Amino acid sequence: MTSTYPPDSALILVAVIPEPRDLEIARVLGWYRIPLRRAPKVVDVDYLAFYQTAAYGEEDRWQISSVAAVRGVELTTRGELLRDEADHPRAREEYYKIQIGALQRLPQPILANAWRRVTFLYTTGEILRQARTINDLVVKNEDRSLLWQSLRERALSGSNPYSDELPADFEDMDALMLAMLGDFRLFKEGAESFSASDD
């Protein structure tokens, strides 16, 4: 695994990678899954940054230590992705399959100190490079609107099923989208890690 940062201009989605098995799937098979019903409205980004939960053990938990370039996005079912779990209760549910390049190790992990229960967060390559903690990944007020316009343009130029639901103005966003852009005023402090998906 190479050690590097994404380009400063990269649009990045911070995403939970709940179990070591999921990180191994990303590393070996080159994809990451998100249940469509829990997915952020925009998945057309340049990179994924993987937040590791408590399941990674004392040394590797509650941090981002790797990223991967996004190569493509497709809609499929959980059963198609995980064929050995064909009897899973959500086997027929729709999932995004995000194809990724090789995992790249960050020169320094980004640690979670006190963190809020947010599953996804958008940021940029420049902010990721400078971050030491998860809170440092938050895009500041003055740049949030620019980040939203970049994400929206990307989604509108792709095959995003939520395109008609993406507000043109930053001020018209719902609370969840605002949280993913770093506006956490509506959320409580105290969760020590991201909430894992019910995947």
C-alpha cells in the first residue's frame, strides 16, 4: 500500500468501513458498498476516505488511515455483491457498488477524538492533507457552499438517481446534507465513533 495524499482539489467522501473484512474486500476486490437507502445523495466523488470503527482493535480503531480513488459507481443488490450471503435478509436490497483503485495509506492517520454520529462526511484533498483529527476534516462555513456546488455539478453530470432532489442553493438543504457538509449544529456531541451501517 503506497503512502500518499489525494490531490488538493479532490472531492472526498469519508465513509465508515465497519469491519476488517470490509477493508479486505476493498483492498483485494477493489470495491466498497453503501445501501442505497442509507447512501448520501452524492456518491460521484474522486476519493473515499475510510473511517475504521472500534472493530479494528486498540491500535487501528477510530481513525482514517487509508484512502482510495473512485473508479466508477454502479447500482446492484447486496446479494450480487456478497454471493456467499444469498440468504441475508437484505440480499435483494439495492446497493451502490463503488469501484476503487488501490488503497493508499495516509502518511499519518487522522484520529477521532470526540466525534459525532455521522456516517458520511464530504471534504477536500487539501483539507484531508492538513487534518490531524476528524473534526479538522470539516469544511469551514465560507467554503461549504463551493463544496456543495462542486458536488452538485458532479452529480448532475452523472447518473445520480437523486439529481432532481439536489437543491441548487446551499441554504435549501435538509439537515442530513448539511451535516455531511460539516454543519453539525443539529447533532449532539459524545459518540466516540461513527455509527456503523446496519449492513
